[in-house]
Amino acid sequence: MLLKKMRSHAFSNFFICLQLAALFAYCLVEMATIQSTFWIDTEIKARLGDSYGRIVQLDVDSETDYGDFEKMRGELIESGACEEICCYHTGGSIYAKDGAEYNLTEVSDGMQQLLQPELSEGRFFEKKDFASGETAVVAGAEIAEKYGLAVGDDLADRGFEEGGRVIGVLKEGQRWFFGNLDSAQCVLLDNQIVRYSPEEHVRLVYYGIVDREEDVQNAVKSVSEAAKKYGITLSATPLRQILQQNLDQTVRGNISWIALALLIVVMIAVGTAILIYARIQEQGREIGIYMAFGYGKGKIIQSQAAEIGLVSAAAFAVAYGAARLFIGNGQTELFNAVCITGESVELWMAGIVLGIMLIMLAPSIFMITLGILRMQPAELIGGKE
């Protein structure tokens, strides 16, 4: 009986399924996006550890003279305003002789205070590596395994076009941030080479590391005064403030999308209920025949409710599969690097959408019940004149 009824209502069921699937998919994607926002914020705090609140970000004008910047940096470090002023650069490439291209992350002296990965062997950079004049590198786990890299090896002897003495090999799964810390693009370092950066020109973003979190505002003031002294155009802002502003802005944007989703939920729930009620009225003669042959109203209500329930379940299954396919597993490719977005469809999201589905079914089931309880067999099959 149920399958026959669903086939007879194929068009309306397809329409209902389509709009529900679109809504459920939208909800899943939006929840995955919100999750990634908080995941990135948590990831930044975890990567930086106790340095998180002690960092001042310096956005430097690209026309700045490198000599003037070095004088300013030396003065700030000597005065104690900052312990270090460092930078890193991602997006470079290093090539193997077999034609393979790998990402290169370059770090300056001082970055060892911020980037502190776990290593399977060897060590990470120390101040002596930046002063020795010899190119030291730390290899990602995947590259080390593929080319048999070990501490003490030279990259040129192991199949790379450029040289560099290996001082350490990272554990698998280590990650850092592509671009700047405020861009929050987290990438795996497994297929990357990390090496020190011989600074020859000014980078656009530097990080001043302060001894204590309470001194950050004083450091901002000192940096601004020193920049003015040397005629350097820059903005100095506590990194915590920048990240909080980014988080607040993203959350505000997502709230508007959540409000839109709730509005759509109400509209579709009401629209579906009205459509179901109209369909019940059109089926009056058919329902009357069932009632005349002994089918109770309760059983007919159950049959109608089961039909819309199956349609909703099918919509959920389509939406869940589409969202998983669209979003993926929380990873994506970014300039030959594996970027971890934290954007994935989790089971708890599916549970919330199932809850939304059940809430949306309530008006439809109410209209089914109301429509059928008001029917009388004689009125439906011609028993009255």
C-alpha cells in the first residue's frame, strides 16, 4: 500500500525531497564552515602555545629599506621591547632531480620560539644555524622516507637540485600555517623542507615576540615610535587582537547565514505541510474507499505519515552524501601542500539535521491528522445526496 501510494505521488514526493535535500545540505555545509572557524582558532592557540598572547604582528610597507629595518629591529631587541623580531615565508619550491616539486618553508632567526614541531630524529633550528653560513634544513617525514634522508645528509647527495645539511627529520603529521598567522591556513609539513631564510630584503609581515603578555601594548608603542624614527611605514598590532577580530567577523557572518537557514526551515516546513494537506484533500475518494473497507483513520494517518517520513529520510541521505562529497575530509591541496581546513561533515552535524527533520515533520503530520480526522466515509464516496 505504501509503495503504491508513493508511486502515485511521485512528482509531489520528488519536489518535497528536492527542497528538503537542498535545505539539509545547506545546513550541513554551514555547520562544517562554522566548525572550521573554531577549529582554526583552536589550532593557532595550540601551535603557538604560551607565545600566543606575546606576539605583535608587524605589517611592513614593501618599499621599506632593508638597512633601516635592520637598524630598527636591532634597537628594539637591544632595548628589550621585543625578545625577537622574526618572520617566515611559505609558498617557495624545492626541486628533486627526478622532477618532483616540494614546498619550501623558510624561517628566520627567532622563529624557533614560535614553530616548535616534534621530530623523529635530530633537532630543530638553533641560533648557531643562522650564524654558521651553512644551509641547514629540516625534512618532512614523507620526503625523508622517500629519499632516505637522515641527520647529517646533504640534500644534493640525496637527489635534490639544491644542497642543504639535514639537521632534523619531522615526525609525521606536523603542521604549520601557510601564509601569515592571521590567514589561518594550516598545512601539513610531511612533504615540505624547512630551512632558514637568509634575509636580503624586507618581508611584508614580521612577528615581535615579547617577554610577557602584559608588555604587549608597550611593545606596540615602542615599535611605532621606532618606525617613526627610521621613517618606516608599518602597523603594529597584537596578534591576539587580530585573530579575535577575524573570529568575531566570521562568527557574525555565519550568524546571518544561520538566521537565513532558520527562516528557510520555517518556510519549507509550512509549505510542505500545506502541500500535504492539499494532497490529502485530493485523495478524499481514495481515502474514503479505504475507510469504507474497514481501514481505521489511525492506520491511514500512519500510512500517510510514513510516506512523508520516507521522503524526508531519502532527502537526508541525499543531502548527507552530497555534503560529504562537496566538503571532503577536511583537507585540500594548496600549492602542492596538503591544507587542513577542519571543514568536514561530522556525525553530530547529522544528528542536528535529523533533529531539524523531525521538527519539520511535525506540521506535516499535524495537517495529515487534521485532514483525515475531518473526513467521513459517506461524504467521500458518494453516500450522501
